[in-house]
Amino acid sequence: MLFLVAGCANPPEQAAEAPQPIFTMDPHSHARPQEARITHLALDLSVDMDKQEVSGTARYDIATAKDAGRIIFDTHGLTIEGVTTGDGLAAEYSLGDTSFLGRALEVKLPPDARTVTIAYRTGPGASALQWLAPQQTAGKQHPFLFTQGQAILTRTWIPIQDSPGIRFTYEARVKAPQGLMAVMSAENPTTVSADGSYTFKMEQPIPAYLIALAVGDLAFLPIGARTGVYAEPGMVEKAAWEFADMERMLESAEKLYGAYRWGRYDVIVLPPSFPFGGMENPRLTFATPTILAGDRSLTSLVAHELAHSWSGNLVTNATWNDFWLNEGFTVYFENRICEAVYGDEYARMLQLLGRQDLKSTITKLEASGHHADTHLRLHLEGRDPDEGMNDIAYEKGFALLKLLEEKAGREKFDAFLRGYFDAHAFRSMTTDDFLAYLEEKLLKPESIDLNIAEWVDGAGLPANAIEPQSDSFVKVEQEIARWVAGAPAKELATQGWTTFHWMHFLRHLPASMNPNQMKELDDAFAFTANGNAEVLSAWLEVCIRNDHDPAFERLDQFLTTVGRRKFLMPLYTELYKTEKGRVMAQSIYAAARPNYHSVSVRSLDDLLAWKDNRPPASF
Ligand code: BES
Ligand code: ZN
């Protein structure tokens, strides 16, 4: 009771005058959180599928330092229609210069302002939004919209303080076309509303890159008590079957690093143009349909996005330079979940595939002189953060944590990680903060001596990285050797091989093979007809390298239907190595580009030196 009285004596104005203690300077946001920051966002939006426009209002609760006088938002390509503060009084505002960071929106604040409301609409080039025509969906009947916020795209559909170090709660009212369902990274509906109106609530504070919205012809199926899946109606059963292990994953994750703090955990399977494998939007992971392999063999991706509910969404990289704190920890956690659910050998195969990716990324970055991009701590000032986000954060980050696990012993390391998540829950973390915490809680008490500076601020993979080992992969290599020595492909001992075995097999075939060998492999293992996107894309790379014509129709089809950047980049890169391939790449890209997401388009335009002044359909 006394507390309540004390609470009343302490008016909210006063609480609001004390902004959060320390904000790290974020080179990718115009916001000045020390002066004024948002603490809650209330969206009231309509989604116009015909005009391809989101419009409405965003109302913010704000906390300001004494005499702040202004608050700064990030915007990119938005039309600002008006700004009011408090009780509806028009506020003075101005928009800064445009750069790759968008434009700062500065709003003048009267002394006692506690809320700001911005009326706005999105522009035709909003990179966070992908508007899909019915033809680009599985059902082919209805349009579809999804958003992608990470890293700095949320500002293209909401005026926001778009820095991972600034957290706020949110609620939203979304008016979607009648008959379609809208879902967000929030508390979600499970049925279609009669008039297309939906309301959402995210009660845990999150950074702007984790706000997400999808609108389409969607259905929901539960998997466990806290887990379920959204997908187009024709795919939702397949998705629910594929992700049957989700509830077990969630339980395993909690056993490792503490309670799941977000209520439900669902996955939405998006149309194939989604540019990523998965995106860890809180409560609702956004996922590519290319993980629906039909045999549950690619669900480690769900373990990864689920793990972000701790590493990333609960303890968040303070800036994109600290991206490895999100992804490296998540790859480690993903591996532990997979070990618990699918066993040791599965986890080791996953580690080895990751290490292979890391080595090839390091080789490429070093060959092109980008040595600093192989550091864990990045220096992305002045660059689009997307350019520096590659396997290094994931796999070199993982390698460091694996080394720490070995040095400390698993039990101590698990206690350390659990303590780390608890101590910094709903906060952001810089690399320096982490290093100090690591020193204090693990290295010093356990007397661990480690070349941590080399790991964090040095190039390449340090010599003391532990090499993952897998007996299964040794066997795969033995079978390749037998084939190379003359054993017929059909007689290789491939019984019981999983997707991971085949990926390893395809990655380790001889660099050059003749048409007979290619045909023999395809006759024996039907790679060209394989429906597993990981196996197929690895095979198609081999086909391009060996100019294996019979697979090119399939390649064309794959590149025009799948928009996941991870598959597109290596295939187009391989095509670009020969004159014939270049011609093919240009013609496929010309046809496919309007259907790709802006994220993939940006990378591919660079790769293919694409010069086209016409904006693509998705821009
Ligand atoms: N958060 C990432 C996706 C991302 C990274 C989006 C950087 C924008 C900028 C997500 O968690 C992720 O890592 N996805 C991977 C899958 C994972 C299993 C490695 C992907 O999309 O391939
Ligand atoms: Zn991730």
C-alpha cells in the first residue's frame, strides 16, 4: 500500500524525464535517445493492396530529458502528412537530407509533451514491404504483403527510432482487405475477421527492426500448447507436419537457458520470394517455404529463429557493429537445441557445414581485400549494414562460443550463458559490454587464458578454433573416393543418408566432371528432380560448374520461383564465371528481378552490374 502511495507521489512526468541510462552511439540511426526516445508505439494503419501503400497514424509515448525541445525519428521514403503532440496540437517538424539512412524527422516538442502522433503514408520504393501479386503466392487467388525490418528497413514503412538499442512496446490496429488475415510480431488472431480489421499487442519492449506485419490468405494450425503455424491454406497442413518438433524445441531451449518470455511461439511460412531463410520476429518467426522439405530435415532453421528469442530479441546487439552478439550466440544455441532434439551427430554435421561456409566466406573476403569484414566486431559506419552481415558473425561467433564452452566446461558455460540472458533481459549489449561481462563472470573466475582480442578484432579464423568432427561425413567422403576410383554411383553406400549427408557429398565432388559422370550421378540419385532446396541448389552449382545442360531448365525454374538470397547469390555467382553463363544469368535475371525482394535485388544488382533505370515492380 505504501508503495502505491509513493507511486502516486511520483508522477509519470518525472519518470519520463529520466531517459534510460546509457545509449550507445548508433551510426545507422538519426535518433538521439539520450534527448528523447519513444517508449510505446500505437499504430493505426490501413493496407491498400491495389495502391501498394500503407497509410495511417503512429502515436508514440515518449520519454524526454529535461528541456529536450525535440525528438528525432528515422524515416526513409515516407510521406509525412502531419505531426501533432499531446492533445492534437500541430507540431513543427522538419525533414533532413536524404542518404542511405533515409531522412531524419525532427519534431519540435512543447515542454510537457508526452505523446507525438504522425500521420503518414509509405512510398512506392519502401524496401521493407514486398507486395506480391496473386500469381506469386501458392494459392494464386489473393495478393500478399509482408514486411522485413532488419537491419534498417523499418523506417521505410513506419517513422521510428530505428536503432536496435532503443526498445518500446507496441500495439496496432490494422485494416486489411476483407477476407485476408493480418498477423504481426505480436499477439495474433487465428481466424479471418469479418471486416478485415485486426488489433495487435506486443507487451514486451522490442527494437524497431522486430516490428513485422504480414497480410494474405492465411490459415492457422496449432502444433503444441504454445506453438503453431500460419501459412496459405493449401500449405498449412504440410507446414504443421514439417514443424511437428517445434514444441519440443521450445522445451529444450527453456531447459538450456531459462523461461521463454514471449508467450506464444508461432511460425508463418511466406511465399517463396521471402529473401531470407527465416526472420526472428518476436512471437512469430517469418520463414521461407524452401524449408518445407517434406522430411523435417531443414527444421534447424526453426531452432535458429527460436533461439533468437533469447539471443537477439531478449539481449539485443546495441548496434549493427555488434551483430555477432545476435547471430553467433544464436548459432551456438541453435546447435544445442538440435543436439537435444536430434542428437549429437546431427549437431556435429550442422557444425561442419557451417564451418565450410565460414572458410569459404573468409577466403572470398580476404581475396577481395575486405579483411576488416572478417572481424567479429564490425565497423559499418558509412555503409549499409546489410553489406557487412555475412557468415562471419554467425560461424566465427559460433566458433568462439564453442571454444569458450570447451575451456570452461559445458556446465559452467551453460550457467554463464543463462546468467547472461537473465542479467541483460530486454536490454541491448555492445561488444565491449559483453567482453567485460565475460571477463568478470567466466574468464577470471575460471582462470581461462584466451586470445580474445584476436578473436574479436582480428582477421580470419584464429588457429585455436576447434575443428568440428563428424563420422558420418567421413563416410560420405569415403564414398566419394570410391566413386572417383571407379565404383558405379548406384553402388555407393548411401542408404539412410539425410539432407546433410547429401549437402556434404555435393560440396565435395571433384571440381570438374565430364558429362558422363554428371549423368551417372543424376541417374543414380535424381538430384535434378530433388525437391529439397538445399540439395537442389548445391547440385545446380555443380551443374553450372560442369556445364551440365540437362539441368538448366530446372535452374531457370528455381531462380525464377525462389527469392531466398542465400540460394540466389552462389548460383548467379557461378553462372557469372563463363561467357555462356553470363548471358544466361542476364536473361534469367531480367525475367526474375521484378519478383525478387528489394534485399535480394540490391545484392544481385551489384553482383551482376545490373544497369536498369526502370524501377522493379517491388520497389
Ligand atoms: N536475423 C537473421 C536474418 C537477417 C540477418 C535479416 C541480417 C536481415 C539482416 C535470421 O535469424 C537468420 O540468420 N536467418 C538465416 C537462417 C539461419 C538458419 C542461419 C537465413 O535467413 O538464412
Ligand atoms: Zn539469425
